[in-house]
Amino acid sequence: MIFFVLYVLMPLIMLFPTVTYGQTRTLNIVYTGGVNGELEPCGCSPKTDFGGVARRAGYLAEHRKMLSPYILIDSGNFIDKDTPQGRLKAEAMLKAFSIMKYDAVAFLKMEKEFPYSFFSGLLKKNKIPVISDMPQYKQSISIKREAFAVNVSVNPMNYQKGKLNILLTDKPVSEIKDLKGWDVIILSSGEILEEPLKVNGTIIVSGYPKGERLGILTLQFDSGGEVLESKHKWQALGKDIKEDINVRKALKEYDAGVAGLLKDDSKPLAKMSYLGSSKCGECHQPFVESWKKTRHAGAFSSLERVGKSGDPECIKCHTAGFGEKGGFYNAKKTPMLTNVQCEACHGPGGEHLLDFSKPMQPMAESVCLKCHTKSTSPDFNYPIYLEKVKHK
């Protein structure tokens, strides 16, 4: 009789081998954190041309089926300082989060610099699921994704039994590594963890600075809900990633808003301590002609080509004296100070013009390093670059 039953059941077992035993489920946790207002890379160097919310959204849209089921999380510090431009950045970032359909967004140190009154309307408009330890917000949020019940929180004490528990924090690894009860901890502290840390059963990951990469943590569960295995991937967001058109539209609106900050044509010119290369050329014509052959002479046009000629964060390194008394203000008001010209390196020439005995600022590597940073110019080598712009 036993042999007969086995004879009948064996074909069924072979047809449905994972109905009860051995069944596994997979969930992807796609995350960012510590972006610090980096809406898109500056594009100054191909080696650092990674990241940006338009590429991030484009990748998610194209790979949505492959990633599913997944939850999308930002662990905080996604914006910059509370300035007029910082507020425009925050608005653009929240629009992008809405388009990408983030499941949870943490408001931590950087977000706390902004008043609640600034965020309230934007959050309602964009339907952003925010968690924070600030009293106006929830500290935890529950997410249901297919068969998965997920608890995401900013409170280290708010883990829930029977759920996948994810903690979002901007504290460093050294301060959170001993926390218990959490399956996953996602940091926005700015620390780079190339591979996840595993401490006391907790997986610790950290958002990649400036959003240059998208983190994808894949968890495999057994039928009882226990994590069997985890895998991690950094998805680079290079120029090969197709941008999302709706997020790009939001970025264009941001660019227009930022340019508007410098469109006050009635703003009076300060005493012109900066003169422009034409004035320098009255006495130093050979040097000016030599400068015209360098890339510095076309620095401002490179911004115009990509629609960034009104962005203060860009024009400060593509003009002379921006942000300083008598320096560049905008292309309409101070066209003679566009490009990286004489006074960008040698300092304002106003006093020198009045008294030739007063020397100009000596050329030094420290002057170059104000703009040639690791992120904008990773191959910068002072002796080599100096030869490219040296007067001949």
C-alpha cells in the first residue's frame, strides 16, 4: 500500500517541488542617502560624471520589472543648506522623489535646517512619505510589498516583531553597530561602505555620497520569513543611463529658478574692483592674446551650452570675481567678466590700475585648487596644468 501511494504521489511532487518546502522569496531594497543637494553631476570631468536624479529615475523606470518586488528608500541628508538656491534644490529633489515613487524618505540633520512651513505644502503636493524624529512627522512607516511586511523607522527603539525592520540614520557606523533588532540599517553619514557590514545579524549599508551610485540590497527569505542570503550591488549612474524626461523637466525648472536669482537688472554695480581682460590688454596685450588660446577663455560658453550659465555653483569657477565686491554678477550686467580670465588668477586689478606700483596677486597652486577639486578635476596636477595656461 505504501509503495502504491508513493507511486501515485511521486509525479505530483516532481511537478510541484516548491509548493510547501524549500520555497524562497526575494526583495530588493533600493536606496540612496547623503546626496546633499547633488541634483546632477557638474560634468567637468568624465571620470566624475556619475549620479543625478534624472539618471536615477531613468534606471528605475527601465529596470522596474527586473527589480520587483522592491522598496525605494532615501536615508536622509538629501538636501543642502537653507539658502535661496538650497530651497530650489529641495523643491526639485522632492519632485524627483515623487516621480520615482519613493516609499520612505528620512528627514535628518540637513532637512532640519529648513522650517516646517517650507516643507508642508511641498510634501502634500508631491505626496512624499516622510519619517523623522521631528514632532511634525511620523517616526516609522509600514510598507506592504507583495508578501512582505516592512517597518522603516528613524527611531532605534521602534523595531517590530514579525516584520522586516529597516532603520534610517545619519549616525556613523561606530555609534550604531551594536544596535539590536534591526535587519537592515541604512546610513546617510557620508561614509563609503563598498560592501555591507554584517554585525550581530544586522546588515549595514550607506548611501553613496552625492548619489553617484544607486545601492541595491537583495534579500532572500525562507518560507518562515528569515533572511537566508543577501547580495549587494552598486549601480553606477553614468552617461550611458537614459534620463527620465519628467525628472529632466523638473531640473530645467530648477535651472530657470536659479537663473532668476541673478536676474535683478536694477541691482547697482559696486565700485568696479574687477576690470576685465580688455582693460588688462591695454598694457599686457601679448598675455591676453596668449590667454585667448586656452580653455579658460571659453569657460563661460561651456556653461551656456548645458544651460548652467545662471547657476551660482557653476559660474563661480567660470567667471572672474563672482560673489566678491565688484566681481561678476550676471552675463547681462557684467559681460566683461565672463570666463576664467586674468583677474580670476591674479586678483582684482582696480587698485593696480590706479597705482601700478601695487602688485597683483601672486599666482599659486592654492588659487587653482579653489576650482580644480577632486570631484571637478580629478587629474589636476599643478605643474602640468600651469604649462597649459602659462603666458608665452
